[in-house]
Amino acid sequence: MPGAILTRISFSFAADGRHAACLARQDDGPLRVERWSFTGPAPRRATLDGGRSIWTQLLTLTDGRILFTRPGAGHNRLVLAEPAADGLAERTLLTIDCPSVRLIASPDSRALALAVGTADERSAIWRIPGDGSAPERTAELPGLLTGGHPLAGGGLGFNQRLDGMVRPIALDPRTGAVTPLPGTAPGQHLLLSAPGTGRLILAGTAGQRLRLGHAEAGQPRFPGVLDEIDGSVAPMAADPTGEDVALRVNHGARSRLMVYTPRRERIREIPIPPGVIGHACAWGARGLRFPFSSPSRPGGIATVDPATGRWETTPADDDHAWADARAESFAGPDGPIEAVVYGDPRRARRLLISLHGGPEAATQLGFDPFMQAMAGAGIAVVAPNYRGSTGYGAAHQRALTGAWGGPDLADVRELARQLARPGLALMVHGTSYGAYLALLAACADPHLWSHCVAVSPFLSGPRLYEEGAPGVRALLDRLGGRVVIDDRLGPRDVARLCDRITARLLIVHARDDEVIPVGQSRELRARLLSAGRREGRDFVYSEYPTGGHDLLSGQAMESFLRFLLADGPKSPR
């Protein structure tokens, strides 16, 4: 196993970028609140002991204090972390009787923050005082609220989702008054605001396409220069003057950084190392700050000066030499397939083709503990972004609509044929949708694969729809997941094809998986046994009491590695 890994999630930045916070975990340890301060010549870090939930919401204040939620049964406690002699000290301020709460900065300096709560298709906003007194409910309105961007004049801009429609609104947090947001229309989404200029950054449909635009002085525009950017574009932050907007562009397996100047309709790219930019950001006097990771560097905070291109990152957590990776293109049946590659797949004795879930997702050039564990064990990895992956244009992404196990499986099969060679242990792995695809690949070309690992798999779209939660069913409906391809290979139903698998098979699932019910794996186990497969020799079934949807850590990771490194006979045909 590789060295200890510090994982960071849920970043939050103060508006001026001088302070930041996140949730950090050492290996499988508890999540802790971590605070960064950039007010001196070098970044300073402090942590707050005590376990936190992945649902904990963080808000970093401009004075360096951190407000965060402590979720409970039907309520959330608000806790304030403040600098202390030995790091950080916490004190509980109050409790909000709402199961889902997020925190946003208050435009009123007399309030510590605002809290937005959602329950029963209604949203409420509370003003959080700094003295620990009871929160003041300032507004309540139907629907779900997202956003909470500061507007010129002290208001906040939200997106209100109600009766299947989204509309941008302006809310006065002092009076609770709600009005349509000038310069926007129903169906558009407010993504960012620049209070200094009054400019709004929007996403909306123009010319029957989803486009990025901006509005100023009540006039929306969707300039063509934004359409020319190749990749998935998201606004990050506006500069202190409000004249420039930083854009994160996910193009293929990596992120790019661009600066858009609306008044000049000009876009320029800021060179950054290969890696992945996180979602939170602040643009202060010393430049842009955002989460960043690369294959050989765990997630930290990067600072870049857009004017000079000067690039800095927070110090590494240890001196471990993590494996590096690269993006490589392979020939596919309908165009090139980009993949993230660790090691040398053409010379390695063991090669793992790792398939991402989603399916609306992609493997990127960020730090990945699972890939590091594989590389540390001497296993080369090829993680393809087959058709259906994000970051390669609309046509590439839409290829899977109504065709699950079609174009993506064709890409995986072609890639496996190219990489297979005598003496190679060619293995396939996937989690969630990737597990479904891995099982189909093992069924389609049983002679190619030595091992197959399916983590939290499902058997087919229709079978998952029968058991799935409402959110899973909605995704299946939206992406045509209930349409079953039936061609020479057969229907894309693992339950009906699994008797073809001859690779050594590991099935891993957690009983508390709320995304894909464990019943999908139990059914697969039953089908294998009825086909004459012997548990413990031909396949291994591991069911964990807890672990959720992604089990690849700790004890599960060790079992996974032992399975891949064990040489054993394949199942009979």
C-alpha cells in the first residue's frame, strides 16, 4: 500500500481570499476542519480535532473564523471555530430545526452569516447573529433555492426552482422581499455576480442551445466568444474590480484556466500545470485561489496571479514520491479515446483497465488514492474516457442516451484488444456504472480478461429502475437507461450474460449503499451459483455492512489488491 494519504473536500474561501477552510481526512480517519491563512509570508495551517460528517457545510469568514454545521436528526447545530493558541477552538452558537442547511456570507456586516434551509419543497432563510442569540427567520418561500450571490445594493441573487421551472430572483435578506432579478428571464440560471459592476454571469438557452452569457444594466447577452471555448465551462470568481471573470474549463482529462473580460469580449488562457481545478474559488488582491490537485500531488490550494502567471501551491503534506500519470490517446471504433495512464501498459505484467462511474463523469488528471494504490503495487492502469464521458463535447456525451452498454462497451472492447498480449494479466475494474460496464466487457470477451472487479454494480437499467431510489430513477429516465440494446452479443443484462464470464471475479457491495441497492449484487451471486460457478474459487463475493456507494479504501482496498495480485485459474467456459 502507498504512504498515508491526506484527502481534502468541501473547500470554502473567504471573499477576499485571505483565508480558506476544508474538511480533511488522513487515510480512513475522521474528517476534521482544516483552516488555511494566507495573511503572512507563508501559508499557515491549523486543524480542529473531532469527527465531522461529509454533509458538514463550511463558511470561511473574512476575519479567519469558520462557521460550520453539525448535522443531526432533523436539525443542524451551527458551530464557530476561532483561532486559539494551540490551533482552533470551537463553540456551538445555536441550533436550526431543519434537516438540510447551507451557509452563505451575509451582505449585512451586523450578521455573522445567513443560513438557507430546505424541507418539504420550501426554503427558509435565517439571519445568524454573532452573539449566539436565536436565529431570525427573514424569509420563507416555496421551492428550492440555489446560489446566494451578493448583488449591488446589498441583496442576494438566488435561483428558485418551483414546479419544474427555474427563475433567478433577487432577495433582500433584511426584509425578505423577493423580486425577479433584472436582466434575467425564467429558465436561466444565475452562476456568478460581480457587485462592483452589477454584472451577472448566466447560463441560459439561446438559439435552442445552453449557452453562457452575462447581463449588465438589465441587458442579457450571450456572446459568441464564449461558445468558442472547447470544453465544459464554469465561472469561478470575479476580480475585485468586477471587470474580469475567471473560468474553469474542463477539457478532456484536465482543467484549464481562462480569464474573460466582458467589456472587451476577450478571453485569454492562464497557463497552469496539468491537473484538476476544484469548484470553490476566491479572487483577492494577491490573485486567484482555488483547490488544485495533480496525479502526483494530493489536493491543496493553488494561487495564481492572472497578470503575471505566477503560480504557487500550498506545501506538500509529506515527502512521499507519488506516481505520476499522463493523458494518452488510443484509437477507437469511432474516433480517439483519451485515457489517464499510470505506468507502461505495453510492458507491464499486470494491466488494469479502470472504468469510471456516472455515466456522466470522466477520469481526470487529479490525485486519485485508488490509482496510487495500483501503481504502488506495480499494476499499470489505463482509465479511458469512453463515449458518454463528460469534457469532450455534447456529441461524445450524448452517445450513451438510450444506448447504455453500446458505444461505451465498444470503446472498452477495442481498447482491450489493442492492449492484450501474451503473458499479460489484463484486468478490468469499475464502480457503479463502471462496474456494470466492466461486467459486460468480461461477458463480451471472456478470453481477454484474467480478473474482473465490480464495486457496487447493477445488472441492467430496467433492473436498477425497479429497485432504485427516486434520484436514480430520474437519471435513468433522463439518459434513456431503461432502453436495452439487444444485438449479436445479447441483451445488455448482466444477469442473462454472466454465465459467459471466465475471468476471476470479485463482487463488492455495501448493505447501506443508497445509490445502487445491494440486491443487485446478491442477484448476480445467485445467478453465478446457478450457472455452476464456485464461490471462493471462480468468484469472490464481499458484502460489507457499511461503506456506502464507494468502498475502495481501507480494508476493502487491501482485499482488492490481494485479489488482483493473486494468480489463479480462470473459470471453465
